[in-house]
Amino acid sequence: MRRAAWLAAAAALSSACAAPPAGSTSEPAPATSVPVGARPAGSAVLADTTGEALVPAGFGTLRQDDIAIKLQLPDVLVKMIPLDESVIRTLSPDSYRALRELAESRRAAIVRLTSQHGFVRGDVWYVSFFGLAPEARFSPLELTVTSVGRDFRPAEVIPLTSGFGSQRLQPRETQSALYLFDDALDVNQPLTVSLAGQQNVAWTSILRTIERERALIRSRAAKVRAGTF
């Protein structure tokens, strides 16, 4: 019953969403670069794993694939990217802004659903499913993220593409959505992602890459402030 109700809701929401072209295989389209050192208006100041304030936006160099968790299923490639500011600020300016604007485009729905579930802010991820074979099927609600001994299932799924609710893909077609998880899911801790019997534990390694980039960003920002960059 829950699955049937979700599919109906997803189909209705999908038709109302402004969908990227079906079959697109690229990352979310980059927008204009963030000015170096600029902080987006209204962004929250959160702590990263070093216990210090967020690194400034506009100094990162990582690509989306550098921070994406991937699951290779028989007919589908799944990619997940947490949209936490402490993570996406390590991306290059165009990639950072593209993901931030993607979340902002669904801000009203995120705020409403976060409130409905009693979350403080919710933990939002960008998730895409890429078809590798004709009539490939995917099960978006079966995705599980395990952290600190606890399993997290998506509290809500907000489709970004018009065909997401069909749970079906053709070769080189992408369907994507924003996933809302409980606040207790901490992206600065090791994570294991599971779907359809496949697991990915690469987040520990990805976190090391993110930490190195945070240190480099602080160095770049310090040089700019000193006028030596």
C-alpha cells in the first residue's frame, strides 16, 4: 500500500517538475561561476569535520564524480551526492553552484517535507539512475545508507525528471531525484550505501579527498586575503 501510494504521488509530482531532457548523461548543468570567495546569500554556517567554520565557496577544484558514491547494478548505474554545504563547497565553482541551485529549485518542497517529518533541516542527496540496458528497472525506495550502526531509508523522494515514477530506463537514459533523509545521517562519518544486493563503502576514502581539498581551500583563501594568490 505504501509503495502504491508513493508511486502515485511520484507520478503526480514528476509531471509538475521542470524536467531535464530525458536521456541526458551529464552532471546537472553548470550555471555561472560563483565569484571567488563569495558566500551564497542565506547559506548556513555549519561545522565541517575539523570543527571549524565552513570553507568559503568558490575555491574548490573537485568534480562531482570525485564525491559521488556509485553503485553498479546489472542494468543500472546509481550515483549519489550529498548536498551538504560542507561537502559541495569543495567542488569547482560551476559544479558547486549547479548542485546548490538544483536544491534551491525544490526548496519549498524540501522545507514542507522536512517539517512534516519533524526534522530540523533534513539531509538532502542528489541521486541519479543511468540506464545500461533496454527496459532497465530500478527500485528507488530500496536504497539504504548505513552509518554508525544505523540504517537510513529515504523519508521522501522528490523527482527531478518526468519519468522517475515509472522506475524504468532505456540505455543512456537518466532519471534523477532529491532524497530527503533524517538529520541524524552524518555525511562527515563513514557510510555504506546498499541497493539491490550491492554495497559501496567508498565514502571513507571520499572523505579523505574532501578533507585534503578543505585544507587546500583554506590555503587558497588565505593567500587571496593576503593578496598573494
